[in-house]
Amino acid sequence: MTDTHITPEMDARVRTLSEALPYMKRFAGNTFVIKYGGHAMGDDELAGTFARDVVLLKQVGINPVVVHGGGPQIGAMLDRLKIQSEFVDGLRVTDKATVDIVEMVLSGSINKQVVTAINAAGGNAVGVSGKDARLIEAERLHRATKDPDSNIEKLLDLGFVGEPKRINPDLLETFERSNLIPVVAPIGVGEDGASYNINADTAAGAIAAALKADKLIMLTDIAGILDKSGALVSEVSPDRAREFLTDGTVNGGMIPKLECCLNALDNGVGAAQILDGRIPHVLLLEVFSDDGGVGTKIFDPSGETV
């Protein structure tokens, strides 16, 4: 008779797989749009775990669509080329010279780095930009500001900064029916063929809405939405989340992320989640864990499906 010794590590792995099985069955066939950016992109180890997580999602029947950012990498390239740029309300003012660099970095080096990492982890990733098949039709983003002294409103010229006007999901729906994982660079195309720099959060939310995705997952550099005492809000309804915007609970860079999530929910997305991308395997912890408590989930409890 063979003496088989089950170590605690082996037992923990088996229990984890067993716990994940109901979620694998539950989410099979679902579409998850994942905004990938922040610290998770700049750390090689985290980039590797992210790639493996995405491949696993695909292997168990989930359809991941990755939309990536790249602000720090764009800034580094502009500095190297000695091209000056400024920000207005967190948006990079983008002239013709700058948008050419933005497109080169986002659709070129960054997109292919993400694709390569996913492929190295055993997946079949394909890189596209919003210009491919006119996936993201864009128009110029208009912003206004008021002079504090005269109270006169002034229209700001942000150059080739755009916002999605229309999402054409046919290309991504084709990927859903295959073993391919799309990786999208947030460059939009105007009616005249011009390139537009689109905020990655905004692009991910618009794509999720067009696909009627089951989940919009946003990887950030903070734990999630924090209440006024600094404690993590694990779950919140859309109505309560809107109150966070008006009462000052949410501020700074989290405001546009939360607005993006709420807009996606208003347009048919099942749930939105804001996760800390600095946590290794945070995608798997949220999707396949009984414990929860990772990041913030925004959803309507009365109609929850995911």
C-alpha cells in the first residue's frame, strides 16, 4: 500500500480549484471588458500574473477584452523626444506631433508588449487599435472652463483628444466566437481619418456598453472606492455611488473612473468593478473567490446576474 502524504499546500490548491468550479460554470460565455493600466503595467511580475489570469479566464469559457492605457510610457517617450505637453483636468493636450507619438506608443510598443505577455502565458492574443475596422469612431472632446474673476466660460482646445462617438463591436464579437483575446489600444478615428487620443477608462466603458458586457473591470492603483473614514466600500448600488460623487466621498482621479462605471451600467453592462491592480492575481481573486472583499463592486442588487 502506497503511503500518500497530502501537504497543506496541496490541500489548499485542491480546495481553491474546488471553490472556483461553480464560478467557472456560472461565468462561462460571459464577456468581461478589462481596463489594464497603472502600476500593474509597469511591473514585470504583475504584468506576467495579469497575462496568466487573462489566459485562464479565456480557458474556462469567459471572453476577456483587454483595453490598455499607457500614460507614463507616452510621457517618457515625449520627454525623450523633447516634445512638451501639458494637462488640463487630467487630459493631455494633444497636438498633431503629440498624437503621432501617442499612437506610436499605444498601438505599437505597449500594445505588442501586452499581446506578447498573453501569448507567452499560453493565450492567443491579437492587438488592435480603435482605428481597426473603425472600432472606435471618435470626435473631438470639448471642455469648458470659467474664469474665476469674470465668470466667463471659455472653450478649451485640447487638440486631438477625443471621446467615443460610436463603437462598432463587430470585430470584437468575431473574437468572442474564437479562441482569440483582443487587446485594444485606445486610439479613435475621426470621420476624416484623423487619430484621436482617448482616455483608456472612457474607451473601456464605451466598449463594455457596446458589447453589453457582463462585467467592466477597471484595474487601478488604489484599493477601490473608500468611504470618508478611509475604509474600503466592497459593494455599492449605482444610486449610492452617485451620492459619493456629490457629497465629496469620491474625489480626484477616482471621479472619472466612477462616472465611467456608472455610464456603463446605465447602458446595459451587468456590473462594474474597481480593483487594485497592484495585488497579484487580483482578477482571479475577485472572479473565482467566495471571500470577496477585493476592490469595489458597483451593481444593482435587484438585477444582479454577475
